Amino acid sequence: MVTKFERCNIFDACINIEFESKTSGAEIVATIENDLDYLVSILNPVDSRPMLRLNSLLRSGEWASVNPSVFTLVTKSKEYYKSSLGYFNPARNGLLMRLWNITANSETGAPALPPSKKAYESVARSAATMDDIELQGIRVRSTNTNIALDFGTLLHGYTVDMVFDYLKTTGAKNIRVALGNTIRVSTKENTPHIENVKSLSGKTGATAVAMKDGEALCVSRLDGDNETLGGPRYTTVFNPKTGKPTADTGAVIVIHQNAMIANAACQALFNAGPTGWQKVDKSMQTIASLYLSTTGKLQMKMPMLQRIELNSQKNRNKASQGERK
């Protein structure tokens, strides 16, 4: 029996869950709902007391004991910061969201306006990195008090992995868990799951990607992450090294065995841009990846070329030739 479940407002996105189970799907869903309520209550960057308290203590330079889930995200983010060569850095996310007034504008509908050059250069120069966060047992502190920790869409990967792993323990089969642009699936033996990805740009059109058992896929698009209603578009994917929205990346697709890593790698490749994404991709050890620049140049690793079906054979041929060079 197939059970389907959908719920919105989970870290500013909707979660979709599908699975087959011999046991009561309703009971499984009830457990998942309780877990989701708990995660939102402790990890929401805007109004959860644990996150607000943690950021307050990090800015004071004091040691803080944190919730196990928060501690996991901190420790994993430190790992991903290092493997991403600094292009994934949640220690600056909160500062950059405030700098560009994204949170306020998302509530009012007003377009995001760029800060002064001095303001964003100050953040890029002096704000904390994940290396500034020290760990001691389950306690953390920051040696740089110019910090506003915000895990952003990494929370999507964390949640997807949590739900997926729980479903596996129940014996569920044919699982698909999707939150925002992060997806993880289980499949029947030797039968890939075909995930349809909406248009990456006006030039590439719809895309289908084959996923193997247990794999996660993450997609990030420039056109899908803007916060403006008119005028210039400012993506909410910020390059932590410059303090500016990333402007030369059109879209990224990443496949990994872990949804959190897929999510972090997707952000890092997006920020690394056309000249740096391959180096970051190698460091983060993705299974397959695709990079599309805003100029329309499409590049991908050979494993992705073997899994993807673009709507245009012309685009596929160009990508294939570029990979072989």
C-alpha cells in the first residue's frame, strides 16, 4: 500500500513523502509529524529559542551547551566548510541575510536592495567562518564574535536524511522524501528512480535524472532563488567569500549518498562559479554533478552524463563534447 504525505512550512518549504509499507502508514506518518514539529521548534533560524540563544552566546564568545541536533549540524558544517574550500559557510549566512534585508523583504514583498560596498566588504573581511567555532564535548563557542549562524537550506538535507533513515528502519520500500530542492529515494533492485527536474533555464528545458537506491539529489537555480518583484534580481544564495549574491551560476545539480552533503555541495558549487566548481566538486566527492553558467555553458561529470536526459539532444551533445575535452 502506498502512503503519501505532504506538509508545508518546514523551513520555508513543503515536504513530500511517499513510501510503501506493510505496517500502518498512518502510524509512521504520525511519528514523522512529531519529529518535524520538534525539528522546527529547535532549528528554525528566525524564532527558535535554541538557535537564538546559540547565536547570542556565540556573539559573546562564551561556551554554549547545545541541543544534539544543533551540535550535529555544527560539526557537519565544519566538515563541509573545509571540504568545500570555504564556499559553504553557515557562520556568515545570518549576517548576509540581514545585510541584504532578505528576511524583512520576504515578509513585505519589497525588492531586495544591495547594501553599500563598505558594508558587504566589512562582512566578507571580518565575519566568522566555521573554523572560528570551537567544540568541547557538546559545547561550542566562537572565537570571532562577528557571527550569525544560519544553516539555511542545509536544514532541508538534514530533515530529508532524518525522515528517510527513519522510514528505512520501519521496513518501508520505494521511498521518496523531498523537501525544497533536496530529494532522497530508495528503489527496487537494479531499477533506478527517474526524477523529473523542472527547467534549469530557458535554454535547457526539462531534465530527467536517474537516481540509484539511497541516493540524494539537490538542485539550485539562480532563477528559482530570487527575492525581488521587479528590477534587478538578487539570489538568496550568497557567496560567503565576497558577501554578494552569486551571479554567474545559472544552475547546479548534485547527487550524493547523503542528502546533507548533496545540499552543502550544491551550495558550494553554485558559489564557486564556472572557474572553481570542478575543484570544489572533487573535494566534496560527489557521485555526479552538473554545472550551468548564466552564459548557457553546460558542464557535467561523466557519471551525470550517463544518468541525465536533457530535453534537447543538442544540449546533451554539447555537454558530452565538453566532458571529453
